[in-house]
Amino acid sequence: MAVSGRIKCWLAVLAALASASSNAQERLPTAADTQKQFRAVRVEIPPIIDGALDDDVWTSADVITDFHQTRPGNGAPTSERTEVYVVYTEDALYIGARMFDSEPELIAAPVIRHGLGMPSDDRLVVILDPFNARRAGYRFETNLNAARHDALYTSASAFSLDWSTIWDVATSVDGKSWVAEIEIPFKSIPFDPAIETWGFNFGRAIRRRGEEMAWVSQNRTYNPSISGQMTGLTGLNKGVGLDIVPSMAVNRRQRYDPATKKTDWVPSLDAFYRITPSLNAALTINTDFSATEVDSRQVNLTRFNLFFPEKRDFFLNDSDLFQFGNIGAMAGGNNATSQGARENARPFFSRKLGLSQTGAPVDINYGGRISGRLGRWNIGTLAIRQDEFGAVESSDLFVTRVSANVLNDSSVGFIYTDGDPGSNRENSVAGMDFKYLNNRLSNGRQFEADAWYQVSDTPGLEGSDASYGFGLRLPNNTGWRSRLAFKEVQKNFNPAMGYVNRSNIRDWTADLGYTHFFGGELFQSLFTGIDAQRIDVIEGNLQSEVIVFRLAELQTNTRDSLNVSFTTNREVVQNAFTLYSSPDRRVAIQPGDYEFNEFQIGINSGGQRRFAGSFSFTGGDFYNGSRTNLSGAISWNQSRYFVTSFGYDWNDIKLPQGDFITRLTSVSTQVAFSSTLYWISLVQYDNLSEEVGINTRIQWIPRAGQEGFIVLNYNMQDKDKNNQFESALTDLSLKFKYTFRF
């Protein structure tokens, strides 16, 4: 059967299999079955956040102990007891937790600094939904190192890892348990004082056993739409609702070819004001991004541009309110798609602001944002004055996004952008979207759907300027799961403040898979499935087609895994594109219709181990030649004070028009001198750009809301590719910022 025929076959049976799957699994609890409540206790004297549950106030709180497994069991008793206590004052919410562990010396805590996710740590998770709307919320995580990681749920089931706010935590080991005390100021999260019941949930992980547990769960997961309730919250003080964040940065930048040297003193000011309990205003003046982390390098072996996520705090705050159409998540988890293809047609992508097309920073003179919620309405509005750079004049940029909650868990909304940060042309985009969520199906199942339409307006581009799509999903962590999505991006659709990976296309994606949980002592789960993507030019010709047969993805209870897959590709190239170039030659893919297949096997060890790593091998055809890829990483979690890792990606590509090898190497170290002082370094090299990039920073966080940085970026480049590297850029920044909260 031809590759295109296989896609059509899978699309045809997708709905039937997904529908039948709801009857092919065990009875799972519904949200109504698992609804729980507890009453938070108000106290006058707050506990001391020192990692010891010895304050008298904790004795007045109810003890929450009824946790259950979500993995490897589903509702089974946990292997260790967990006790959680919750009290509050008028100013803050306090959570105390005792996580019993019969082997405390084996508690995993490889993350040693704030702001990082904790995929391999024994962790405590707290989820808050202050509006009790089951649509969005806030996630707080910590580990034995008292590292803080927070995230913003951009929908009921997806969250942004880069969002951050001010809160505090302290931890300790107490005999056969580890203890965490958390303080979350009410000034740190939007809420409505008239709402006395909040959505609330707890989670815990014991990584060496592959064990996840929760207070409330459904279908092996928990999020704001699947949570219990915390009642009795009265007399909360939201304060004036004003945060003033001045900062001062000294930046010294030196380029070597041509030789330039510049030192800047950059005072900047951010201010945040809560207009209503749930509606926030923000002001930024002379915005400085000198302390932003560098991007992870990627090697591009395609003809389409790559996607790099936003990392700047100003744009990450309330970023959920600017999400449109669920575009980036419609094909999330589909291995046949790239991140760029998934994000294609986003009407607003904040990395277009304050950065040139080459990635060089562009000054933002000032900007303002109003974001939050008013009743059923969700509002996000941003206005930026961007300074001139090169031939591009100063520009005023504006985006507004408004949605309304409808039905039980759904929403309908629109978006509008105005301005072009990369040129002197006018540009605007307008769009509407609808999101549907139903998590009350039988057997604990969910159904999700999205539909959206948008159109751009650019002088000189007339007609064929729309983009639209839809997505249907039956997500499930046990048994069958399935997804189907479609988007059309017309040739003149031009979101100047958005992201387009490719245009003049119709993009179909689908995936179907089955997960089996063993319930034994060794193996936890086995997944097998098929992911597919077909992209056609609107005129009807095929552009790309990828099918990934996920033959086996086996995970043990110690979080080790084995993955085996087979991929079929078809690429119809209309215009030649360059894969590799050097001073003396260029390797390009010529126009043609290419079919090629690859086989991949990968192994991963649990990240909680002192030495953890991953390795993958990919081999097979590549266009009209062949490719062998070896990729691996190893981490040494020496202690809670030192972690280092090494990553390597190697491609050996052989084509009739020329052979070449790509190498991408990275080395990172994290040193914690104390719980408030860190030294982080990252060295990256790739042989396509022949550039070595060094980013090293000392980060001092005396307490949440106060940060000091010393950041050095140093780049060396071998422009002639003769193995002689020369200095290209030195960028040294010193910055300190302080939050005054009223």
C-alpha cells in the first residue's frame, strides 16, 4: 500500500477505533466520583517557613492523608504515607507536607536551582484554581532542595513552564520523611475575595519506584479541571495590588569583526497593578532582557524554519490569556510532527517583539499590558513601543485577545494584532476560535475539540490571506487514545507578530495508540501506536508526508525506558535548498519526489539516578542518500550542590551530491553554593555554524522577588572552517532587580 494510502486508511478507521475504545477498558472513576473537599483553617500567627512542622498552628489544621496512586496503579494505595496541612492568614496561604520515605537516603533531588522543571525529582505538587472555574490555574512544585518551580495552566490540561511568581519554601529531612513548608502570598496570584471556595489538588512523586500519587485524579492525571476543593477562605487581603520592580543593568558588549565596543547603563522599571482582584495591569519602561537564558541550539536538516520558545519573563506573565485556537497543542505528542509545524499559523508569538529577524535584541522603549478575568471574560491586551533598528523605523505594536467561558468547560473568543515589528509595512490579523471540553464522559474519558479562523491584512498581499483549522481529541492515559487535526494556511496569510513555518498548505495530523499498564514490580507500561502527518500544497500536490510506527515504548517502575519506532517519509521538493555549506562546497537537495525510511531505537535511564543518561540510534535512507544519527546525553547528579551533564548529537549524511557530518555538543554545569547562590554554565558547539557559545552566570536570589545576575556570553567562530577559532562576541552584564510589593 502506498504511504498516502496508509494515511487515508488510518484516518478512516480513527473515529471507529476511538469510539470503541471507551468500552474496551476498565471502569475508571469520574470527576463526580472523586470530588473531595477540606476546610482551610484561618490562623492569626503564620508558621515560620523553616522546613520544620513544629509550629503550633499546624495542629489546628485538618490532616489530609487520602492520597492514591496514579502510576503505576490507578487508584491503588500509595507505597508511602503523605500528610498535608493547610492554614492561612489574611495575607498568605501556608501548606505543610510530610512525605514519609522508608529509605530517605534514596530521595531523588537532581534539580538544585529555582525555575527548572522537576521531571526526575521526588517532588510535591500543589495546584490552585482561585476562581474554582476548572479552566485554568497555577502549579507549584518543590523538592528536597527547596527549589521552586511554578507553572501557569494555559488551559485545563496544558501549562506554561516558564511562568513565575513570588512564593517561598523550606525543606528538611526528618527521620524517615522529608518535610516541606510553603508560603504563597495572596498578592502573588489573582483571586476574587468573594469566592470562598478554591479548586485545589496535591501530587507527589517517588521517582525510584516510578510512583505518582494524587489527592484527586481522573484517568491517571490531575489538573485544574480534575481537582478537589478548599473551602472557608474569607477575609483575604489582596493589598493595594501594586508591585514596583526597578532594575539596573550594566552591559558591556564587544564585537571583534568589525571591531566595536559599547558599554550601556540600563535602568528599567516594571510595574504591576491589580485593577480588580482578577484583572492586572503592567507597565514596562526601557525593558532589559540581558539576564534571559540563551536558546538551546538546534541543527536544521529541513527546508523550514525552526521554532524557539519564549524565555523572557515580561512576555511569559499571563501568557495563557494570549493563546489562540490551541494551535500549538492540537498535534502535541504526535511524533510525526515537528515543533515548528505544530506552532505554524500562530497569530501572536511574543518572540517577534524586542528581537530582530537575526535574533539581535531590539530596544523596547515602553509597553503596557492589561490581562486577567472579569466574570466569564478572559482578557489579554498588550501594547509595545519598539525602538528603531537598521532600516526599520520605531513601531507601535498592539495585540488584544478576549474569550468568554461558555457551557460547562468551554470558551469562545477572538484575537486582533496590529503592527509589524520586522518591517515598515502595516499589518493586522483578526481571528475567532472555539474550544470545547467535556470531561464527564463514561469511564472517566474526556473529549476535546477546537476550531479557529483568522485572516491577515497586509498592503500588497490581496486574497488568499486566511488560515483556519480544527482539532478533535480523545486523550487517555490508559487504553486507547486518538487525535485528529487539520489546518489550512493560505499563501498570503502573514501574521507579522505571529509565527509561520510554512504557508500555502493544508496540514492533516492524526494519531492512534494504546497504553497498557502491567501492575507488576518490574514493568510499568507499554505504549504502541501510529502517528501521521500529511501536508499538501493548496493547489493539490503533496509537500510532506510522515508516518511514525511507534512499535514499542516500554517503561519500567524505575523510570528506565526502551523505545523502538519505524518512520516512513515522503518529501516533494519544488525548489532546491541547502543542507550544508562550507567555503569550498555546498550540498543541496534538488527538486524531486523523495521517499525514504528510518529505524530508531532509544534507551533512557531514570533521571533520579546519580548517573543518568539516554542514547538513541537512527539509521536509514535520507532523501536520495542515507543518514546515520547517534544522539546521547549523560548527567552526573553528584549531590544537591553539583550537577553536570553532557549532550552529543551526530549525523553522518551521505548523498550523491556530497557527504557531510553534523555535530552538536553541549556541556552544562550547575553549582549551588547555598540555597540562594548559584553558578550555572552552558557551552554549546555545532559544526554547521562552526561557533562555540559560552554562557555562564552567577545568580543570587536572597529571596523570591529579589535577584542579582552576573552574566557572560562569549562566542568564538571558525568562519573559514580551518579549525582556527577567533573571538566573535563578548557580552558581560551585571543586573539586579528588587520587587517592592504594596
